[in-house]
Amino acid sequence: MTEAHAACYRANFDDLMVALEKSPTGFHTVNLAGCDGMSNDGTRDFSGMGTIDAPGSSASRVKSVYILDRSSARCLRDLIEAHDGPFDPRTVFRLSEACPGG
């Protein structure tokens, strides 16, 4: 996870929780590739950041799409807040391992 992705997630967390509350399935797709609101396909698209990395660069391999429920959304927020050190493309959060019930 990059610093921009982490900052974007924190800044949009409340909007994500509202979207999750309204979701009939209890899940919502979050695309951290940007920061701009809702995409046409209904995923939460934080697209304001844009992408400028060349295909194959380490930053272009950063996981940016998550399918989250309320519990995993909170867990990811907590992992981001507890992270000690810089965020860069090597920063990985494995929700299935780090989150209860993941």
C-alpha cells in the first residue's frame, strides 16, 4: 500500500461506511487507484489520485482493489493507523490473516 492509498482510505473511510450501510449485500468494492467518488460500475472509486506508473513498475503492482464488509473495512483502517513506518509498494496488509474472521 502506498502513502497515497493509505491517506485516501483514511480520508474516505466515513463515506465507505455509509456505502456499506446501504449495501444490500453488506459488501462494497473499494478501488484505491484514485479518490473521486463513485464509479459507473458501483464500486467506490477513489480516482482523484490517478495512476502514472508504467506497467510492470513496482507501484503498478500495488493492490488497490478490496472487497470489504464493515468489519474488514474497520480492520484495514486500524492496520493503516497502526502501521509503523513509511508506506510504499512493499507495504502489504493481508486482511485474511490480520483481521478476525478474515
